[in-house]
Amino acid sequence: MRIPAKASAFLAATVVLTGTACAVDPATTDSSSNGGGQKLTVACGAMEEVCSAWTKAFTAKTGIQTSFVRLSSGETVARLAAAKAAPEFDVWHGGPADGFGAAVEQDLLEKYIGPTGEKIPARYKDPDGYWAGVYVGALGFCSNKKILDELGAPVPTSWDDLLDPKFAKQISTAHPSTSGTAFTTLWTQVTRLGGEDAGLDYMRRLHNNVLQYTKSGTAPGQVAGRGEAAVGLVFSHDCALYKERGMNDLVISFPKEGTGYEIGGVAVVKGSKQQEAAKKYADWALTAEAQELGPTVGSYQVHTNPDAKADERSVKLDEVKLVDYDFEKAAKAKKSLTSRFDSEIAAEPKA
């Protein structure tokens, strides 16, 4: 088993943008260390602001010049696979664990859990040592209360609520082939409804209410915040950020049947020419110091390092019903399931 298989252990213990390279400002580099002239490139699956904060802080601490490319989970796996012989990235930081699992299946990640990783609880990391978790987030509904009122619809609290004809072209979600967030949505339906056929049937019915499938998993929250749709399907911490930054009509809710969640990871890319520097980055990403950077730039996921100070704006996981999310099974099913979604749902005209 490469990935924690069941969310039950997790529960017991815890009761998109374009891919643009962002160079680190050399002025942030610690002058006491030049990093030996090393350079790292990080494939970053988190919010762009926190990707920038992470890489700048690592450069300042170590002197290793570090840049990032913001990519969704699906894009990251595709690019790692395409450049397997000569990797363009050294580290993958952020993005759901099932994406990391898909990368492991294709032999794209180096087995490495360093000394810092020993502090991370076992439920938050790959038992075979290919990745470790840096944060946890819960999938939710990010709704625009003003649009809901115009539609005469209450704040949704059920997956079935989203199937209401009132929501025709009023649901924004990403595409599960490119977005880890959207695949979490898809796998949540498979889990709660008891199989792939049933999960795809739900997504087929939801398809009629979808405005568009975005590339990035964070984009639907912004679509809802701008009033272009009533509901965006995103991780709740993204919705909290958009509301904090002025999209005041947004409200967060969770489905009563249960919702999926992510464990965002960090891993060393197999074949990277900067293995030692990449391992230093992976070690650092798991520290309390690194994880506490998130809330300073509006990234409100739950920390995995027990020494990291929790932020009051983060979701309280014991107050949300989570489905029994099997990350290992999700990773193995991802390729075939997203292919079925493409051919059976996304390609079909809306009713």
C-alpha cells in the first residue's frame, strides 16, 4: 500500500490559473549562504501566493535559488510523465494525495521521507515513503448568497441540492482530468454512492447545471464570487480566502451526506539533477515554520506538523462529515475514471 487507504483512521485521529514560472527575487536570499550555486524548480499545486511565499522563504533560508510553476494536479502528473527522462521539476509541493499516488504509479517520484517527515503523523504520509502531507483541506460549497436569493434557492447543504433545475448553468466546477480538486469531487460521488457507475451517473445529472469546467480547481470559487454562478465547488479554505479579499457575498457550506478531503503533499521528483537540494526543500516544507507561512498569505488549510500553530480561519475537521475516502484506490482509478468522465459526460451536450 502506497497511500493511506481509509479516512476512518484519519477521522479517529483528527476528530486554476495558468502554469507560469515565477522567479524568486534574489533580494530575499540570505547573504550568509549562496546555496552552492544550486537552483530548484518546484511544481506547485497550491495557491500562487503561498507557492511564492514558500519558495522565497526557502531561498532566504538556504541560499538555494528556487522558482515555481503553478500547475493543477493533472497537469503536474502529465508534465512529469512527459519529461521523465529529463525532468523539468525537482520538487512537487501542494496538490491532493491521489495525484501524488498517480505519479507513484508511473514511477515519477523518488522515495524519500527525511528527518522532518518523521514528525508528520502516519495518516498524513505515504507508508512507502514517496510523499508526505503538508496540509489538509475539506471540499465544500462556495456559494454567492446574492445569486441564491435571486434564484429563490437556500444555501446548499446536500449534493442533491445542486441538481435542482434552479441551478441550470449556475454550478462552477473544474475538470477532473486537470484538477485535483475536481477529481476529489468525482471520487467523493463514487465513494458515497457505492461505485464508479453511480458516481458518474451523479456527475452526469450535475453536468446539466454546470456553467463550465475550469482548468484550475480554485477558479470556481472566484467564478461564484464574481456572481457568474451561484455555487463553486472548491476546498473550503479557497472560499474563505476569496471572501476575506472582498467577495463578501460568498458563504461556505458542506454537504450533509459527507464530503471529500485532500492531503496536500510534498515529494522529490525522480531523476532530478538536484536531488540533495530537492531533499532539503522537502524536509523544510514539512516544518512548522514552513506550514505556518500559509495563513500569512491567505492559505487556510489544516497543518500536518503537530508543532505548527493552528489558524482560527481553518476548517474544524471534527465539525464536517467526511466520506471514507480511499486515496490508494482513487489514485489507481484516476486515469480510467477521468477518461470515462471525458467521453461519457464532458463531451455530451447539456440537456
